[in-house]
Amino acid sequence: MLRIASRHNPRLKAAAALITSSRERRKQGRCVLEGEHLVEAYLARGGRPETLVVAEPFLERPAVRALARHLEGEMLVVPSAVFASLAVLPVEVGVLAVIPRPAAPAARRGNFVLALDEVQDPGNVGSMLRSAAAAGISDAYLSPGCAFAWSPKVLRAGMGAHFSLEIHEGTALPAWAHAFRAEGGTLATLVAVGGQSLFEARLAAPLALVTGNEGAGVSAALRDAADLRLTIPMPGGIESLNAAAAAAIALFECVRRGVRA
């Protein structure tokens, strides 16, 4: 454990750069976890942070003391004011960790997977990954226009889901969809209107659920490639749902029908 009083320490400056700069995260292949929950989720999957930064008052918390026992050599303890100058979240978060970004996994068909088409809002991407992990999805495929999965906002919204999924970024979804169907999979896209009712469609593995972005929805290429176009009935008369909410409804309807990874 090393106590540091100045934010100009090189390791602290490196952490701050990763928090504020997407370019640095991509260039270095590292990202930052903020909060005990995310750090614990990472450790539970066998990860080990390169650096753990803790606001000094948090050393009194049992969970942080447990982290300290496992990560003594990687821990930097700083005054609350220094921590506040680094983190995006309030100082009450108290803990952040620098980790290597997990390597991109090899593509595979999977029995129950999710694809995100140009979903640009970080909160929506993180929420979708969280719902996917809760639904037992094995793999999530993100098109090049999606928000960066390992950005702080996406990680916070994901609440540890990143470490329960295989996340494939930069996927050319039309080509991926063709390969998925060629291997016997069913491609189902969510569309706001005009599709078959989600609650009446035949849903069975192997299944890929595709959700589009907040404005345009799923691209024409993916709609044309789909075996199923699914619409969520909305008797209340609202034009559309938030993209993350729609994905969650569809994922758990699949779960209700017995679709499993």
C-alpha cells in the first residue's frame, strides 16, 4: 500500500487520462472501473487490477479492507480531495481500478446472443449489456458505430455485466448475420412498428436478437436479413420505447419461452 498526497503522481495521472480520454483507453488497451461493485465483479472473474486507487476514508470499509488484503502491492491511498479530482463519479464512490481491457474473443455462433446496431448512447449500451447478462446471453456483438463498451459510462451502466459476457466490438453485423443464419441460427430484429408481435412469434435457440439505435432503429440491411421482425405491442399509445427498455423486454420474453445460451 502506497500513500500519495499529490494528484501529480505518474500512476494517478495515467489513471486520470484513461478516465477522461477515449483515445487513451483505445491506445493503451486499458480501462477504469469505478466503485467497489465493479472492482469486486472483476476480481470474481479472476482479474487483477494493475492499479487500485482508494480514497483514504474508505480504508475503514470492510469491503475495501478485503480488497486491500488481496491487492496490497497495487493499492494507492489518496486524500479525498485528490480522489475527487480523478473520478467522474462523486468521491463517495471511493474506489477505482485500472485494468487491462479484456482481449476480444473469437467469434462463435452461440445459442442465444445479442447484437447492437449503432447504439450510440453509452447508458443504453451498458443497460443492454446488463440485461443481456441477466438473461443468460453468452455473447454480445456491437457494430462499429456503437458506444465504446469499455468507456466509464458504459461500464457503470453495465454494473459488472462486462465480466459475464463475451463482448465483440467493431462487428460488421450484416456479414455476421449472414454467417449466423448459415450455421442454422435464427435472426430476430426489433422494429418499432409493423413486425410480428413479440409475444406471438416462435422464439427458439439458436437465436440472435438484434436491437437498433435510439433514432433510426435497426439498419435496412439487417431488417432485410432477418428471419423475424418483432414488435412489442404498446396498447398505451406511446410511439416507441427506450432502446434499452425494449431490449430488456425482448430478452426476457425469450427467457420466458425457454431460450438459453
